[in-house]
Amino acid sequence: MKRIKRSGRLSLLAVLLVASLLMTTSSYLAEVDPNWDKSSLCFTSDNDQKIDIQGQYLQINKIVDVSADYEGNVPTSFSVDIYDSDSDAYETTLSISEGTNNTSFNQPGEWMFEEQPCGAAIAYDPGSQQFEISQSASIITATVKNGDDSEAMAGSTAYEVWWAASGNPKDGIIVDSGSIPALESGETYDLTYDVADNPNGSAGNYMFKAYQRPGHNGTGVLWSGQISVNVKDSTAIPVTITNTYDNDPITHTLTIEKVVVGAYDGQAFQFAVKSTGENSLWAPIYLNDGESDSTSGLTGLKYVKEVVANGADSITYEVNGITVTPDDDGFVQVDLTNQDVTVKVTNYFGQQPYGKLYIKKIINGDDPEEEYTVRLCPYGELQAYALAGDGQPGDGCISLNIEKGVNTFNYEDYEFDGLYSIYEDGPVTDEHQGYLVFLSDSDWDYDSDSPIAGEGVDGFDVPDESTPVDLDDPNSDVYLVIVNYFEGDTPSDEPRLIVEKSITGNATQREFTVQLQKWECASPESDFARVADLSLECGWQTVETFNLLRTNNDWTLNLKDIISEYGSGDYRIIENTQGITRLVSVNYALDGENTGEDFAAFYLGREIENDIKVVITNRFSSSSSSGGGSSTSYTPPAEPEEPVIVLEPEPQIPAPIVPEIIAVPEPTPQLPKTGAAPMAAGMGLILAAGGFAIRRIKK
């Protein structure tokens, strides 16, 4: 009887335990169930596919026509430059020879070709020098479906396109990403990608990767079948370049100008000219002050020297406006292959020649063809004006108007004196990305269409506030190169991220550092962890850093480029304000609305259609100090720490209890907060307790 009574008590205890667990589990489910997303995505087919697409490539037919009596040299190879026909942006250079050249250039788009000068008359077919490369249908597709037995998706989710030149695309890289909209039960959605947009080339293996909605209790990601793309049977796009070499090539004119500074005896000055490889000189040329001599029908290299200087204290040579230094034999080399050349020779009597400031303007990108103004501000004086970039007449700055190419300024005209910081006021457009100033200690290649000065050239430096330009010596020449960067015009159907800078008060900065950041989480060990956000280290990661100038204060980037490079997700714009003096406040406006935060945050996905505009307004105090105190730096408020998710241990199923135990303490399991684990854990405890009760009754 005692055993039976004990069993009855124990059975009642087990029933109470089961009831308690059911109540706890149902209470938990009632609390979290509304947040569960019971959708379930799948690809309608995971079969591998093979797609052949037909492409095109540039074929250059090279014709070299040499007259029988031509005495010059004919090159065996030629260089052809390829440019974007819309923006004139340089793309590549192809090396070709006489005959048919099947080039490797197959990039889809509209292009223009131009051969580099080679001493011949050049003719093009087509005369427009334009051609177009296209591909056949190059869209790959995979269809994703929300299961028939699933509930509607509570929101959108992301997908990616993975590519590898060969092998498994899962081991490759992401070439595109986007967003899958919320789907009803049984609804499908087509994921597409144009392989012609792949910057690595269309050919290769592709797979679509889609993510389940948060709360999905299975695999967090799904992959489509592999799609192999092969570019075959390419067709040629032919163009023709004809070079004609004869004894009547395109010629140019050599002009020698004579200038005298100071008093002299009035005798004529004698000049000698010779061609490349010649030892004998041309007939002497005699010039007086203010006279010039021109010889037409010339091409190739020539050499000019003043052989009778009439006792001048010093002589300067300028070739097309640029001061040059004669060689050891006293000759100045000039190239008449592609241009007319003017050599200006100045003799100084009783004084030293004034130096010149040469500023070479180079445009990188689409130039709005507006005027540029360079300001030389005395170094160490009125730094607030100089750093803010808004020096005005009367603040000690010298303003110089310049154009593309070489600009020459005489010391005697502007009275340069001392050290100067160099600033430029360029056209204010959405495409203007800023400028750089290069300083050279010698003359440079004065062809205004040459590559950016300073690249791989010894003697160039980039001055900043700590390395000003020295214009103290009135008899020395100084060479500057100012390069302006412009982004090509963005088509109206390509949305952009536009960041603008607005200043109120007396700014103390010339440049402001701004960051584009993305919310990222550390790579999880499992797909389920990614979906459930369990134990991930997340935070804002900087993906782009740029400077906004005080005067040229816009920065733009194509939104599709951002998504292609870094994927869909949450982004924000934030300025680094550490150490900026006299800064009172920073305000962020997103598409015209004040964010109320110390940043501007937004989401980027495939469906983005409109520009996103962020305006950062910095308010500075109106004076450099307050009551004679020291200047202060603005310190942004600290960001709130992200909550730390602590995983509670999985509940342990109680061990079977031996018959001798009379009292059983009621377990208090710790339930996880997400996923399917609560139900599994609860059922495990119920079964354990039920088994205990059955064993006790049988005894």
C-alpha cells in the first residue's frame, strides 16, 4: 500500500509538472509567436544551366601607304587609343601593326578610336571614329517562391549574385545584389542579372543566393542551380585606319622671336637652326629687338641656338610659352611633328631676367568649360581665410585666371614675394570632385593633353599647408600643375548619393572628412546564426572616406555602384569632427528632413530609384575666441552601446529518478529566446516527466 500511495503522489506531481510546462511554453509562444515569420522561400528549380551568348570585338584594318620616293622612317607598330564616346574618358590603348588586327577589346558600349601621331597623314573609316560593341541576350534568371504551405512574408529579404571565372560560384565573388519583396503564400518572383554588367567579363559560372526571412526555423540561405555562361562565335566590328607617308607630309611652322631688355648697341642677333642628325647649320637668321622670322613646311625635330648674343648678361629661351634650358651645345630642341612652334629668345643687358610662374591646367573627366581662378595666399598670414578657402581681394591673396593648358605669369607684373599657399576656385557642379596641386622643380612636358603630371615623374611633389610654394626669388621660374577631377555625367535614370557641405560662421577648416558606413555583422559559423542574429558582433564599418572642401563642397556616388561593391543593407553618412576648433554644432538633413541624429542613415536595396541627398551643416562660432579664452573642439555625443545578446544554456532533460526517491523538486528550465528551440525543449521535458510517471505506476 505504501508503494501505491507513493506512486499516486508521484503521478500527481508529474501531472502538475506537465501542466506547468505546458502553461509556461504556451505563455512563451503567445508572447513571441506574433514576431515569427512563417514564410519559407525556395528556388523553383535547382538544375544547372548552360547559356551561350554571342559577343562582338573590335577589328582594326591597318593600311600603310608609303610613296616610292619617301625618305623618312616608317614605324612597324602603331598605338590606338580607345575613349568612351559619351564622356571622352580614356579606356585603353591597343597596339596594332599593318594588316588585319583582331583585338581583344570586346567591352559592350559606344566607343571612339584614335591613333597616336606617327609622322603620317591619318584617315579613318568610319570618319566619325565611333563604333559600338554589343552582345546578344545576356540575362540570367532564377525564380524564387514562397511555399504553398507557408504564410505571407512579413517583409522583404535580400539576394546576391555570385560569380566565378571557373569552378563553384560559392567560392567566387558577389557581382550584384538586390531585394526580394514580401511574397504571399505560393507567390513567385524572378531574380535577374545582365552578365554584360559584370566588370570581370560575361563568361563564367553564376549562382543566385537568397536569404530567408528572420525567424525561419530551417536553413537561413538557399542557392539556385549553377548557370554557366559561355561567350562564343564573336563577330568582328571592323574599322580602318590608313596612314600615308610621302615627301609632302603634314607640315608646321617654326617662328623665332627676338626680345631685348635693357640698353644695347643695336646690332642684330644671329641664330642658327639645324635638323636632327645634321651637322651643318641652316643659313644664318638675323633679328633685332621686336623682330621675328618664320619658316613653314617643317616637320620632325629641329634645333635652335643664338650664336651671336652681342654681350648680353643673360639669355632665356621660351618654347610655346615655356622656359626651357639649352643642351650642352647651347641648342634648344623643338618638335614640329604635330604643332607649330614659337621660340622666344630674350637677351638681358644690365639686369637679371625676371622669373615666371607657370601653371599647367589638366582636366580629368567632363569639364564644364568654365573659368578657373587660382589664389595665392601669403603663407602664415590670415590662415582662417586661407584654410576656409574664401580669401577675398584685400586679404593679401593674389587671384589669377587660368584656362586648360599652360598659363604664364611674369614676376614683374604681379610682384610675387615670399611663400604662398595655393587654392583654386573651380566650377561648382555635382560632378566636381576636387583638385590637386603638383609642384615641379624643373620644366615639364608642356603638351596640355599629356597624362596627369607627377605620375612616375621625378621632382614632383604635392604642396599642402606645411609645404608652401616659394615665390621669393624674382629671377627663378616656378612650375605648378593643377589637376581637376570631374565625374562623368550621371544619367537621369541612375540614382546617386549626394553629400553636400554647408557652413555657417567662421570656419577653421578647409577640408572636412566624411565617411560612408555600412552596418555589418561578423561572419557566423552557421546560416541559422545569420538569420537568428545569435551571438554576432555587429557594428558600423567604414566603406568609403572622402573630403568635402570648404568651397567645392559636393560629393556624389552612383547608388548602384555602392550596392554592387558593398551589397544591400543599412548605410549612414557621418562626419569626423574630432579636433575641429570653434565648431558649435553639426546638423544632418536627409532628403530635406532633419535626422535629429549625429548621422544620416538610410537603406539601400535593388529597388532604389531616386537620389539620396545628405546635407551636413557645420555651425561655427562667429569669433575665434570667447572672452580671450582658448578655442575649443566640438565633441560629438557618444553613440549608445549595442545591446549584448547573451545566450542562455540549453535546458537539460532531468535524469530518470529511481523508485526510492519520494520528493521531486520542480524543474525551472531556462528557455532560449528565439527559434524553434522553445517548443523542442518544452516537449522534451513533458516526455521526460511523462515517462517518469509511467515508470512509477508500473512499479
